[in-house]
Amino acid sequence: MNVPFLSLKDVTALHGAEINEAVSRVVNSGWYLQGEENARFERNYANYIGTKHCIGCANGLDALIWIWRAYIELGVMQPGDEVILPANTYIATHLGITENGLIPVCVEPKEETLEIDEDKIEEILVKREEQRVKNGIENRIKAICIVHLYGRCAYTDKIGELCKKYDLKLVEDNAQAHGCVAQVRGKNGEVRTVRTGAIGDAAGHSFYPGKNLGALGDGGAVTTNDDELAACIRALANYGSQKKYVFQYTGRNSRLDEIQAAVLDVKLKYLDQDNKYRQQVATYYYDHISNPLITLPKRLDDANNVYHLFPILVKSEISHQSSVISNRDRLHDYLAENGVGTVIHYPIPPHMQECYANASWNHSSLQGGVGGRLSLPITERIHNSELSLPIGPTITMDEVAYVVKLINEFK
Ligand SMILES: Cc1ncc(COP(=O)(O)O)c(C=O)c1O
């Protein structure tokens, strides 16, 4: 049996007639940018997420870049300010920050959830506060960026409370979690169900084709309830212009085109249904995978996980010659030999990437990592043992059962 990691052709075919109709409509309209399709999708997506504004842009990385840049333009932050973010993420989360001259403060994940560890965030904030009070060192941490990685909700009430206590912006990287929800506790103890992307002050979304809500090319968006921030981002993504031929900022051309907006608007209608199917696949994986070499991340309530990916962790072993045997790599090859596609998310963590080898934030005499870099052992362990299994709206339950059978037979 052949089980691709994700067949984008099949995903598109699932709603093929409507998608083709939407594309033809735009092709034949003669209007390809900043038109009705964008306006409609932005309205519908803002409505779906539960925010006042949605601003379409070129891709998910730009969405993050624009959020940080807008905070700088509005005087809320300055280059050199710091942002707490998860060490375990796709590098785009870091790039959005460093592109703007802001400094990442990498925080390890909780081993069982793989998401940013709220207690470690608190430790850093408490330490900074002590340094400020005792030694007069300015605390330049201005924001926490959480990433709902793999489709798992990363928000906790403690993170919300820390943002309030230390007057920090909360930015969500929702590139992997369209449709996910969080239970958010309010001031009086009441609990509200809020979609990821509407929890914090602003959120970046990616519509890269393989995402739960994917375009037929690149696409992204920012959602926020902040009028000023929204207006600034809309201008930044349109050369810095709020009025034709008048430029308030040095922006870029970073717009969502009409074809992508039309396609996304079709797929948005089916997002919940597609996510439900992903949850059904995940349930089968959780209930049937049984192999002592494999650990599954803590199972969340279905509402809190839209299973963009299904990560498993595969234990490595030490051979008789004292070298490390990567069972993850062996499993990847064994599944490939049996026709099953898997992908590692991600093989090298951002702080170990060449582009950040000389970054000031990545060097700490106290931390003693490889080559003087930060040492982030939990993140590094995850990147050495993670493997993502096939999951998506088009994989069949027979295929899922085949993948599980192979995994359970793996030695
Ligand atoms: C966590 C995360 N953030 C940001 C991005 C960037 O999105 P894009 O590929 O649309 O630029 C991605 C995606 O690929 C991602 O996975």
C-alpha cells in the first residue's frame, strides 16, 4: 500500500469543483489584487477566528514580520527589545522577530506537550524583575509569542496572567492551528472558548498549501482586535501606503492575491469538517499505536488540537560501540520502504541553524551549549527524535490502520 505523507492533489480534489469555479471566477473577472475576493475572505476569516480585523498578506512569515514591525512603528516596541518565544518551533517564528531587530528569548517546551513551558517563562520574568530591582538593569522583554505547534493549543491561563502582570503583548503564531480553540479564563473566573488567533493581541496565520487551511500557493494573514495595529499592518503590506501614492511607512508589497483569497474562502467552509476528520485519524493513532520505542505527546481534548501534524517521538539507543543509533531515522526508512511517507518536524532547531551561529542571543557563557551556543536540551532531544505520521483530510482509515500495523511491528 502506498500512503503519501500528504497528497495536495487529493486535498484540492476534495473540494475541486468549487475551487475550480472560484479560480475561474477570478480569472474571468479581470481583477486580481485588492478586490472583492480579499474583502470577502478577510471578513469571513475574521468572523471565523473571532476578531475584528483580518489583514491578508503574502505568507505566514510576512504576517509575523508585520506584527512586530507594526509594534515598532507604533512605538510599542523598539529594536533591541526582547520577545519570549518557544525554542521548539519552525524557524519562521524566530525570523519574524530577528528581521525587526528584536531579540528572541528562547524557552524550552514541556516534554509531554511539546509546547512552550509556562513555568520556564515565569522563571525568566521573575529573574529579570529581580535584576531590575537589585541592579537597575532594564528589563526589555516586551512580548510573549506562543506557537500552536503541530495544531496543538499552546495557550495556558498562566501565560495570559504573566502577560497581564508584566504588561507584555501576547502574539500567537497560528500558522499550524487554524480552527483550534482554547478555554480562556477571564478576570472573574468565567471560562470562554476562544479560537487560537483571537486569544492574544495579534496573530499570524500561514496558508501555505500543506496547512489545515491551505492556498494553492503562498498566503498569510494577521488577525487582531487592535484598530491601530490593523491599519498599520494593512499599510505596511501595501508598500507602506494607506492612501494611493502616499507612503507613511517604508513597507513592502506583501498582499494576498485574489485567486488565493477565493480558494481560501471555499476551503474555509470545510475547515471544521476537515479538522474533525483529522481528529478521527488521530484518535485511531492514539488508541492503537503500541511500541516501546515510541512515545506519543500528551493527548489533548479534540477541540484543543486540530492535528496539523501527528508527531511521535522515537527513542534512540546506544550501540555496543557507544555510537547513537537513531531509531527515528530507522523508522523513517522502514516506513518509506513499505510505502509510507513521514516527515521530520524539524531536523535542526532554530538556535542550531547556521544563520543564528553568531547571533548575540544565541551565546551564553552560563548555558554552555555546543560551540558556545544556547543549550536547549529538551528542544534538541525533540528534534532528534520527532517523526510526523501521515494525517490529513484525505488519508483513508485503511491507510491509517496500515501505518499503525507497520509501526507496531517495528523493532
Ligand atoms: C510555526 C510556523 N510559523 C510560521 C510559518 C511561516 O508560514 P509561511 O510558510 O506561510 O511563510 C510556518 C510555516 O510554514 C510555521 O509552521
